[in-house]
Amino acid sequence: METLIGKAVYKGIALGKIAVLRKTENVVKRVKIDDVAAELQRVESAKAQAIEQLGKLYDKAVKEVGEASAAIFEVHQMMLEDLDFNEAIENVIRTQEVNAEYAVASTGDSFSEMFASMDDDYMKARAVDIKDISERLVQNLAGNGDNGLDFTEPVIVVADDLTPSETVQMDKEKILAFVTVHGSTNSHTAILARMMNIPALIGVEMKLEDMQTGTEAVVDGFTGEFILCPEEEVKAKAQKKLDEENEKRNLLLELKGKENITLSGKKIELYANIGSAADVGYVLENDAGGIGLFRSEFLYIGRNELPSEEEQFQAYKQVAQNMAGKKVIIRTLDIGADKQADYLNLGKEENPALGYRAIRICLTQTEIFKTQLRAIFRASNYGQIAIMYPMITSVEEVKKIQEIVQEVKKELRDCEIPYKDVEEGIMIETPAAVMISDELAELVDFFSIGTNDLTQYTLAIDRQNEKLDAFYNPHHKAVLKMIQMVVDNAHKAGKWAGICGELGADLELTETFVRMGVDELSVAPSMILKLRKIVREME
């Protein structure tokens, strides 16, 4: 038995087997071979494995984001069967007598360069697809499969850290807990754990190369312990804690269907934050009043090209319909900083949190922005959708957004495509937006305070830097005063103000926020009933 210590970012108990996520970078070497037939057979086996993997990804994507978004995996399956591509690989192996990995990689590079040099935009886009399928084949030939992202049973995911694109690929129903070497209390791993109501530890000093997938372990989110090969007595204690947690959860379930009203009659809306269309189940399961933050960037990451208008429309429509008339607030593309999409060629920045991200990308690459807005407005016909724009710092930005929105609406009217006029709000994430919130309130329908970024910009602390966790104080008076200022300015203009950052789920501040006059808290689905309990018991 071995006990490792980390920092808990979500309390809870998990007991099960670990799955070690190793990030492999395959360096393809050219190796002279003697048995050509054996190498050709290896390619066929890797191809069959790839087709099976893509089939699973297609089925998963259909359930989560609809057929239009899943179609890319069918395209990749067809490309794997392409006669020219396969003959080229075979030709390299036969004529040069080299290993399968080298033949696939070099053929992939050649075909990718060929497509990239074409004039037709559609054919150019296929260059990235060729690269993707050849890399998948090389991974399979090297025995790395899906990098451990495809789990057959519920597991404790152990990794160096997790990126948003990696978590997009995971089957959320098969994750018991997260344990990572790196990460901060505000990392994507931590946010995902809170949303899914599962324990997570960060900052665990461990050597991933020494860890074995399948090893039994206990994750204790109360003590911060990660226990490998636990003794029977330890397992029994963990199971007892697990049973107690389930009992508490069942008691909270009795609050389902009840209103979020204090003893003195003040009502507050409790909405949920989600990261993809597949998370709607968590929202309904936890009885949220609506979706206060739909992070649309899940459609942009973990892929090789921009999502089409149709793909986005299908995803937004699906969520709106599934929420059956409850409000769905879609945040427009908030990419950049810690959420990267290689195909956008955003480049490396010294200070990405202060860089080219979110609304700044949308206002300079307006076609990307207009495509998303068209999809959202089209989907508005199928439910109660609202839009909010991230990273606002000026009145001019809001006015520019409004001009683009009017252009999009005119395009839809000209094409006789139905849409509804929706609520449009902005995220208050910068001190600049706080200080001019009185002016901004006159231009929009609501404010949603993004406390994660607001705290980092106010305190001049990078929230992703684990070395600064001791200095990161979201309860800082400056942050709370800013929240109060925003709420007051919204109410003076007759608008509502909510909080959609992690601070909204801080149970120590729930009463404070209600007394401040905050109208809505949007939190991880797992926190809805916990907040409802506090609201209903306060004066």
C-alpha cells in the first residue's frame, strides 16, 4: 500500500481501478525491414483498429452533439479506405523496404502537402484530415491506441494534467475521479470534477511512468489522499464514507422541485454551467432552473477545422429542445488563453490570459463570429435562448457587436429563416467592465459576472499558476466590492445580474450574494441542490 498526498479540488470518495493517461509523442524512425508482408499486415491491423475507434467516436458524438457534428468521423473512416492513400503506403513499404510507421507518416505528409497546395478551399481542408488519420494509424502501430481516453469500465483517471480537448473525448459516465500531477484549483480538470460531482486531487507528486493501469486505488477528496493498492481495512473505510456521501446526496434529492426562496420570501435563480450538449443530463438530473453558461467552445476544440454553421445549429437546437422551454444562455466563442485550437493559428503569446482571445477574436475575424451568431439565432426558434459575450472592456465593443448582430438578423430575414429576438448580455470579467458597468447596463439586457477572470485580473494573479494558489483569494474585499458595484448598476438600469464563475458555488458566500441582490447564480450542476438548501434556510 502506498499513500500519496495532493490538494483536493472537489470533496468526495472514489474506490476503483486507475487508468493512466500517458501523453505520447511518437518520433517516427525509418527502419529497414526484411518481411514486407508482415509490415503490410501491421498496416491492415492498425487500419481496422482505427476504423473501429472512429466508429465509437461517431456513435458518441451523435448522442452528444448530433449527426451533423459527428459526420467528420465518418469522413475519416472513408478516407482510411481511400485506394490511392493505401496504395501509396504499400508502395513505400515494398519499394523502400521500410517499417509501417515510416511509410504511413511519410505518405500522410505527402498527401497532406498535396491537398494544402490546392486552390479549392474544400480540398485544402482535407489536408488536416489526412494528417489526423495518418497520426491515428501511427499511434495504433506504436501500440498507443487512443492514449487511454477510451475507457471500458468506470476508472480513476490519473494524468500529468488534462486539457479541454482531452476531456471532450472522455466518456464522462466512466470517470470515478481525477488525480493529476499538475493543475490549479481553477484548472479545467477542477471545473469538470465539480460539474460531474466527483472527487479530484491536483498537485500529487507521482511518477506516471511507474504507474500501472488497472491498479486498485482510493481517492479521498476530504483528506487529499491517493492510496494505491489499499489494504482491506482501508477499502472498507472508503466504502463506508462512500455510502455516507450517497446518503447525504439522497437527502438533497428531496429538495428537487422546491423553489429557491429564502424564509423572508426573496427568490434567486439557480442555473447550471455546462461544457457541451452532453452535459444537459446533469442539468436536468440536478433540477437546475436553466443553463446560465453554455460554453460553446467545446464545438471548436479537439478537432481540425472550424465547425460549420449547420453543426453549431444542431448542437444549440438540441440543447434548447432538451431544456424544454427553460432558459439557455450561450456564451459566444471564448477561445485563446488555456483553450487552444491549432487550426486558428493564434500563435504563442507571452501573456495569453491578457492576449488575443474571446470577443477580440470574434471582432477581428468577423466571419467566424457571424457563423456562430447565425447558428444561435436559428436555434432560438426551438427554445428560450439568450446570448452573452465574453471579455468585454468597452462600450465600443458592445456597439460593434450590436452592428454585427443586426447584419446577421438581416441575412436571416433575407433568406426567410425564422428566428426570435433574444436576450443579449455581457460577461463582466475585467475591472474595466466593472468601472463602466453603469454605461454598459444601458446597452444590454443582463450582466453575468465571470468571477474566475475577474479575480485574476483584479489581483494580478494567473489563476492557472499553481505556485500562486496561496495568494489567490477569491474572497478578497476588492472582488466582493466589484460584484456589489456591478449588481447595483444593473438594478439602477432595470437589468438583472448573475454570477457564472466558480465563486457562485462557494457555499460560504451564498448568503452574502443573496444579500447583495445577486439575481442568479450559475454553477456546476452538482451544486444546485446544495445552494437551494442554503437559500431556503436563510432569513
